[in-house]
Amino acid sequence: MQTPPEITLDPSDWDDFRSLAHQMVDDMLSHMKDLRSEPAWQPIPRPVREALEEELPRSGSGPRAAYRDFQELVLPYTNGNRHPRFWGWVQGNGTPLGMMADMLAAGLNPHMAGFDQAPVLVEERVLQWLAELMGFPTSASGVLTGSGTMANVLGLAVARHAGAGFDVEEEGLQGQRQRLVAYASSETHGWVKKGMALLGLGTSSLRQIPVTDAYRMDVEILRQEIATDRRRGWRPFSVIANAGTVNTGATDDLPAIAALCKSEGLWFHVDGAFGALARLSEQLRPIVEGIESADSIAFDMHKWMYFPFDVACVLVREPSLHRGTFALRADYLGESDRGVLAGGVRFSDRGVDLTRCFRALKVWMSLKAEGVAKFASLIEQNVHQARYLAERIEAEPNLQLLAPVPLNVVNFRYAPPGLSEEALNALNRELVLQVQESGVAVPSSTILKGRFAIRCAIVNHRSRREDFDELVEAVLRFGGRMRGGI
Ligand SMILES: *Cc1c(COP(=O)(O)O)cnc(C)c1O
């Protein structure tokens, strides 16, 4: 039998590929530079949708054709979070340097389970920097993850490990003697239910504690619920507090919850998805005071540090508990103190993933390039912009602020006099869609105490004050037009 010639995925003509690669970088940088003149979002036209329903390519058309399709079919039709007037949900913009670092990381392509290699030392250093920024001891353990959800779920898993009272990894929760109960405010992000379900704890073992008018957990009710559950013979194991809730940016009373956890012997986990990053700013630090006493904390650098997706982090104060939760040995990963496997697979021993990408590189390079102070100033800038938007809303008789603005999230509605609550809800529901479809800006929405709110979560390093003026004007314009039609 004749052996076919050997093939590879490297280019056959490196010079040609090099010029295409340079073109890709140039095009994307030009696109980023000119974002402001593009619509914040645009619907996908039918022909584009149809073109994307392509049959599986059995043979290739080459990188230039594939790139052309990317430019025509994909690039213009994303959810818009790169744009200066995108404030929907809580989504960062990405950064040019972060993009290039991701390219370098993909080119380098190290396997980040562990191993004796410089990229691992980079991730360890980044984790130490982050621990320092959060006021954690540098002995704390941590791992970078792909999402805040995963970072939080890992934290909850360590809490379960520490608080179960038996070897939960070995025995599991089947035939469990005592019900394990966790506590979080009713404003906690949806990850917590997913986490409770995934860890076999069950969503019914999550106590959702009511909040005060400022959307902060009612600590007195928390105390009572813990006592009630203990009387039932159940086993409280963790309180999950918020630094920056997804709805309104509220931060729970972290020092009070920390003290309660200490006296009750409960694991104190903080979901600081974006709010934790307020700690970078000396001005804002008092808002999240107490975060430094958490047993574990999760936060997202792809939100309020603006890095390209995805990069989040969980920090665990006590390294042995972190490792104890996830370090399950396999023969093909045997320990060694020499060779490539020296140091073992330390990162896969701190989470679920074995194969991991080098997401630490964009954090490391960006912190070195910009310094922490720059990020602190940007975070402060977003908070000032939120306050500015709130002021503009309060100065407009037909706009109404619907929640306090403690951080970077603003909830409001178009509320001309004389309309019922139902009519206002319907009007604002339509209004948000019209603003999005116009391409002017992307706010999102939520429901606060039964009221439909237009919601802006500002984690955007490209926004300027004038962008918020444009939003206010668009809301008044579309609102006025719709009201005319009612
Ligand atoms: C975004 C967010 C999460 C989830 O993080 P992902 O990175 O989207 O998985 C959790 N909690 C809060 C408060 C959030 O804002």
C-alpha cells in the first residue's frame, strides 16, 4: 500500500498566511477604533441568517474565504457589548490589548492544568495579585475560571466540602443523614440555584432571605432562619452574600454577615461578580468593606475589568480546603518533582476542568501595561457616570428612578403622569425594545417590586457622559412618540 503524503494544519504558504493574519489584526483594530459610529446593535437580516445555515463543509474553501464569511456574516451581528452605548445585563467590552494577549495565548497554547512551565507561574502570580487586591492573605488559593458562575459554584463546592460534616466527595449526598442548608438573599444571581442543583444540594435547600428597601439581605431574618433550621435538625453550612447584586448593584452588610458566619460556624462566600472590583478603588472600597474576611469570593474580570471573555476568579482563604475539594488523583497524572509534570496539575486540583486555556496572560499583560490605578479610575468613572445618569433622570419630570444607585447600576422608567402601573409596565417593556432596535443604545430590563425597569449596568470603558445624554433623549423621544399613540 502506498503511504499518502503527510499533511498538517500549518499553512502551506506561510507568507500568504502571514499577510492574511496581518490583515485580520488590522481589520479588527480599525473596527474597534470606529465602533462609536456603528449602531450599538442591529438585527440579523434574513439572508444572513440563511447564509449561516450552511451545510457541513466536506472540503475546505481556504482561510481567505472563511475570513470573508466571518466579516460579512458574523462581525456586524453580535450582541453589541463592545459598543460605547451598551449597558445591557452586565457585560464588559473587551480591550485591544486583551485581544492581542488572547491571540498570543492561543498561539502559545500551553496546557494550563499545571506542569512546570512559565505560564503556570504567570497564573499563580496573577492569583496572588488578585488576592492582594481583595485583601486576602497571599497564602490564599485561587483559580481562574471561564465564568463567574463557575467561580461561584467552585466556591460553593468548597463550602460544601468544609461544612458537610462527612466526606462528601467520597460518600455523596445519597442517603444523607442531615439536610445541608445554604442562605442567600432573594436578589442573588441565578447561578446559586444552578449550583445548589448541580452539587446535589437541591434548590429547596437554599433559603432565600428577603431584602430591605435598599435591596440588601435582611440580616435579622437570616439569623432567625438559621436558628429555625437548626431546631429542625438541619445543618446550615454557608451564607452567600452579594457585593453588587445583578439587579441594582446593592451590597449586603458584609461585616455583619461575616460576624454571624463566624459565630455560627458557617462558610462565608461572597458573590462579587462585578462589585468586588470596586475594591480596586480607594474611594469605593468602603462600599464592599468586609469582603476581605470571606472564606471564598468569586468575581469576574470580564465584567468590571473589561477583559475579553472569558476570565473570572475564585479565591479560597484556606488552600487545603480548596485542594481537598477537587484534588482527585489519576495514575497518568502521578506526582513528580522533576520533568514536565513537576508541581503536578495544581490548577486542575482547584476546579473541575483538566484542560484549561491561558486566560491569565491577558490579565498579567494588562495589569503590567496599565497598572491597577488605571482600572481603579475606570471603575470610578463608571460609578460617576451612573450617578450622572441618575441625576439626569431625576431632573426629567417624565422619568422616574426606580431604585437607589449605590454603585454602577441604574434602574428607571418613562413615567408620564396619569398612567396605571400596568400601562407603565407595558409602555416601558416596548420602549426598551425600541431603544435597542434603533441601534442608539442597549439598555436591558428587570422587574423591581412589580415595576418594569429600564436597567443600565455600566461596566463599559468606552462610555462617555454624552452617551448617557443620548440614552435619556432617546427614551424621552420614543416614550413621547408611543404615548402619543396610546
Ligand atoms: C454576571 C453575574 C454572575 C454570573 O457570572 P458569569 O460570568 O456571567 O457566569 C453571578 N453573579 C452576579 C452578581 C453577576 O452579575
